[in-house]
Amino acid sequence: MELELDSDLRKQFETEEEYQFPPVSSDADFTKVVVLCGLPSVPEDKKGKFIGLMRDTLNKVVVESTKEPVKILDLYMPFKTSPVVSKGYIFVYCQKAIHATAIQQKMHGSKFVGNSFYKVYRYDDWENMNSTTSTTLVTPERQFVEPVALQSWLCSEESLDGKDQFVVRFDGTSEVYWHSNGNLSLEVKKPWTENIDWSPRGTYMVNFAPLGIALYGGPNWTQVQVFMRQHVMAVQFSPCERFMFTWSHKFVSTETPEAPQSIVLWDVKSGRQLRNFHTVPNANQGWEFSWSHDGRFFSRLVQGLIYVYETETLSLIKDESGQKKPIKLYGPTASHAWSPTDPYLAVFVQPAGTTNNIPARIILMEMPTRRTMGQVSMINVVRCYIHWQEPAGNYLAVRIDRQIGKNKKREKTSTAFEFFRVRDKHIPVESLELKENVFAFDWEPCGNRFAIIHADSPNGTRANVSFYSMEGGKLKPLKTLEKKQASHLYWSPAGRYIVLAGLRSYMNHQLEFFDAQEMESYAQTQHSHCTMVSWDPTGRYFASYVLHERCKSENGFRLWSYRGAELYCLNKDTLHQFLWRPRPPTSLSPEKIAWLKEEKNFQSFQETYRKKDLIQEAERAKKEEALREEKRQQYRSWQAEKKAQWKKDAEWRRSLGIVDEDDEDVYIVQECVEEVLSTETQILD
């Protein structure tokens, strides 16, 4: 039988029970508790000694961080039942939350002993990691996502037929075209209105936006990666396209070397931010880094020291003693450049003192061993420029401007060149000195020649262009072209052909197409107001264009053959960018390339592509003729419609008194009437 209580008695009983047994209150603030992991398993008989050691270590860390004479309140170390050893972690109870924070910041990731490292977690985080429920174990089924074929453009029909792409950016749109022999076909049209650029191997199209950087690629030009970083002004890829630097000018004024913000290194595929760098003020090379040919190292100059980093660890390379330090040479380093094919670094070291009697040095070093492979000393150096032969990397040229005297108007200088034969044993060095002003120097990309523009006058109005050869183990002159209107040199990527461009206004923007093998000029032409020129990756076509940022009128571009024949011309109100799409390095072996260059094999391939070109030209002519015929038919139908309307309105025009010239029922008669009004006779003496 169940005992029943009336309501008053039940209420009184509950009140007395609540009074006699008050609710238990517990301190639920676990911000003062941390879990110290990564400890060794300690036997039970050594528990007291080990806890005392850990207590002294933790007290020392807290006192150094907070500057307060405090002590750890309690330590709890759980044990296993069999065998009776500790579980490898300790619960630490501190006086304040800031003490727990100090322990976590100072000890997390620090070395304990041997290869053991401390791992420090907040108690709340520890609870979350160890409290797994059935819902957290349920993983939703992930659907397979087809990766974007970033190299599809190299396998397309157009690319296999020898065509190349370029992009042009106008106001409000950007257009990508396929091109071959002056024939254009539109590939895609995108609303890319901000600055755009290609990656070094042409895999990605880079689109600048106010909120960050977007990469596009694949057959459908999909967005494959986004880097959220505001106010990015420029990007720089590694040669292998694995890494990318972004530079945001807005953060330069607020950053410090301890808290860098302006330069960010990214992993291109994952979009992960790897490391930040600060912008060096008053740096000769600006914000950019220099990359090794394989993307293994990158470097820059900071206060005359060379900071060389490796991408594997994102830290400085080690010196002979095993310490990670920058490279310090005989004096402050002014400039440096990596070889395009080998882990070699060319360095220009300025004089350590203020007088010109102390020699400057050009040093060729091997990385990461820092071994000196060759060096040259120089005096009276005013400026120095380093020129690697790209992409072959067989030679290194160093241009040195020396001061030889002064006159009333200007300093008088002479120019000398030091040439390093990088592939030869002991890397021999040859010299060349010119008693004139040098305005341009450029290596033949695939060959042994180079060209120099030099003149007596300081502005180079009528300059000479000299060609030299490094073939045969000896530097020798080939030919000098006198009195040329040229300010820039542009070698074809395939070698042999070069364009002498006069891009300055007083040179009338002349372009001369020259064969450096036959020493013959193919054509001399002109592109008015031309601001920039560039070769396509194959070296068969040449583009000249007028950009809106430098010239407000006659914007547009022209395409030329390597012999200087104009193939295509397009004028636009505004043209902001023209960029050929780069191609990746060939995967063919040197033996296969040599086999293809043999006359018999080359002619067979040449005949195949010539037939394809003829077929494509016939198809293009047929399409153009069909388009013209369609326009003629449209005009004729419009003309017939208007004539029918004219005849239909004939009666209406007659009612208004309008006479048609071709109306057969109406005749116009003209009569001339002469009437003599008076006659006067005058006698002349």
C-alpha cells in the first residue's frame, strides 16, 4: 500500500528537504586547467620525484612569463592499471587563467628530451578531443569531383596544329584568341576588367580583384583557386608554378619585421598561406624575390645580405657550421640573379669603403653549399647589370659601367663586359670593353650570339648595333650595323631572328626584322605610337601594340611574321593589355630535338603542316567569301524592298506635285525667251 501525503504536508516536506540538502555548487571554470602531454611513462615509485620536477619547471615558466611569484596549485598524473605506469600526460591546475595561457604559449611544441616535444592543451579542448559521440563518427559520403584538366589546351586541336593563344583586355572585357598566320579564332570572352596575367608556364590565368586573386584554367576556364587577400598589386610565381607571392602595398606602412603583412607566400594547389614577409624599404629589386630554376630556393637582399630560403622548410639555408644565417660576403651585396638551368647564384658585391680604389666583385656561387665557382674584381664601378642567357643558361654576362672622367655637362663613362662560360671547365672569363654609351644588351636564347646597342651620343639617336659570337671557345665580333634607330633588342625565342625596335618617340617607333645568321635585314616598318612589343612562344610571330595607359590614341595591336610581313591589325578605343600565353618547357630529349632538326625529318614535318595551313587557308577564304555573299544578298534584298516601296508611293508623290525623274508619263519642257528692252550706241574715240 502506497503512502499518500496531502498537498500541505508534501509542500512542507519538500521545503525542509531543500533546506536540509542544499544544491551542490562546483567551480566549472576550466580556463585555469591545462593538460601537459608528450611525457614519458613513469613508474609509480618515481611519481613524487617526477611531479616535483615538473612543478619546478612549470613554476619557472609562469614566473618568467608573468613576472609574478606564483606557484602551481596542483598536479594530477593518471596511471594505468597494468602495467602500473603513468599515461604520459598531467593535469595542471593554476591560480589564474593567464598562468595557464603562459604555459601553453611557452611550452607547446618545445623540446622535452631526445625527440620528444611538449604538447599543451586547454582542458576544454582536451575534453572535446576525447568526447566522441556516435554523431561525430558518421561521415557523409563524399562525391567524386572530376579535377580540372589544366593542360587541356596543349592537347587541343588548335594547339596540335601549331596555333598559340593570346589575351587582350579592353574596357569591360577580356578576350582569349587562337592565332596562326594572321587568322584569329575567339576561344573565350570573360568579364575580367581588372589587371590580368599568365602564370610562367601558361597553366593559369591570374585575375586581380579588390578582395583577392583568382586563378582560371581548364577547357571551360573555370575558377580553380582563390586567394583571399585585399589590395593585391602584384603577384610572382615560382618557375614550377607550385608557389606564388602576393604583394599588398596598403600594408607596407603598418607592418614591422616582427609582424609582416605585405608579402604572402601561398601554396598554389591548396590555396594555403605558408609564410609572410615584410617589404624591405629602399630595396633595389623592389618587393620581389628571386627564384632558382626549379623552385627549390628563393632569395632577396636585406641590408646588403642575401637571404636564401628553401621551399621545403621555408627557412634559411644552413651555412658551413650548420646554422641558418644569411650570406655575408666581402661587402654589401647590391644585386644577384639565379641561373635559369642550374643552382648557381651570380652576386655583385659593392666596395666596402667609400673610395673607388677598393675593388668590387662579381662572384658565381653554388647553392646550397655556398661554394665559390668563379669571381672577377673591378674598380671604378658606377653600375653593374647581371645578364644570364635564358633559357639555355650556358653563359653569364656582367655589364660594368665605369667612370673615366668628367666634363662640364655630364660624367663620361665607359662600359665593359665580363663573360663567364658556365659549361666549360674552371669557368673561364673573357672581357670586352666599349668606349661608348651602351643602351641595350641581350643574349640569343638558343645559340651563342648576343647583340649590343651602343653610341657616342648620350641619347642614342643614331646608334650602332653590334653582333658577337661565343662559339669556338673565343669571343669574336660578327657585324656592326651603323646608324640605326633602335633602343631595344628582342630576340626570337627560337634564336636567329631579332627585332631592332626604336620605341622612343624621336625614333618614329621603327621596327627592323633582322636575320643574325645570314646578317640580312628582312624588313623595316613602323607602328606609330607603339608602346610595347613581344614574340610569341614559338618565335614565328611578333606583336606590337599601343596601350591606353601610355598613349590615349590609336590603341590596338598588329601581328607580324618573323620576316616583318604584317598579318593582322586591330584598332580599339582602349587597349589595356596584350599577353601571349606562355608554353611549358618541352618534354622532348635533346636527341629527339636534334633528330627533328635534321633536314630530311624537318622537311617531312614541314610539308605536313604546310598542307594543313593550305587547307585552313582555303576554309578561311571560303568562309569569308560566304560571309561577303551573305552581306551582298542582304543588301540586294534591302534594295529591292526599297524600290518596291518607292513604286508603291508614286501616286502619292504625284498628288503632292512631286515629279519623279524616271516617270515616263510626265515630260519637262524648257523654253528660253529673249526680249530686247533698249538699245544704246556709244562712239569710242
